[in-house]
Amino acid sequence: MHSFLHAGITFPLCGLTRSPIPAGALVDHLEHNECGAQVAFMGRVRNQTAGRAVTWLEYEAQEVLAPQIMHEVITEATGKFQLHFACCIHRLGRLYPGDCAVLVVTATPHRKAAYGGNQYIIDEVKRRAPIWKKESFVDGSEAWP
């Protein structure tokens, strides 16, 4: 698997990180001249869940299995949508409203495949990868949704 070096930190292009994800720098770095479409999805921490104010989220994962499953999903999406490039990075640890929790980038010659592949990756990673979040609310309660 490939990686990206930014501000002295190495980020996997498919995997987990405990560092803030430099979404803009990554999207700029992942330029592919043969691709007319590049889609970036950034999942951010919301400031509320079901009307309850969120203080922070804590992401945990099975740190060996989750990247393997993420890689499998990217491989599937690459074949199914003929992607020229795809990456998926998920952050672990404590995150606050507005923080980037996950970044998925896809690139292909045409937008329909880039959008389809991107949605496939985020949907399947959320469904299959062993990544969990705990939410902490302003009232002091916590929940594992």
C-alpha cells in the first residue's frame, strides 16, 4: 500500500491514522492527469446526534483487521467501477465537531464511475470494517451507537 507524507507525518492511503487527516493536501497530491473526475468525500464529526449536542467522538478499531477490510473494499470498488485511483483513510482517537473522521477519494476518467466508486467505498467500509465510535454529549452521557 502507498502512503502520503505531510508535515512530517506519513498517512496510509488505505488505512487508519491517529493524526488529523490533511484532506485538502491529500486531494491536491492525488492528481491523476488521465482522470477527468476526482471525487472526495470527507466525513466530519457533527455537533449533534438526534438533537443531542455532541462534545466529542472516540473512534476505536480492530487495528489489524480494519485496514485489511478497507483494502478489500477498495480492490472491489476499483474492479467494479474501473477506478484509476482510490484511497480511504479513517481517523482513530478523540475527535471534536468539525474534525475530519474519514476521507475517501476516487479518480476515474468519468464522473459517474468516480461517484459510484466513492459511495461504494464509504458504504462498505462503514458496514464491514470493525471501526466503532463512542459519542459524548454535553449533558455528560456517553453512548456507543
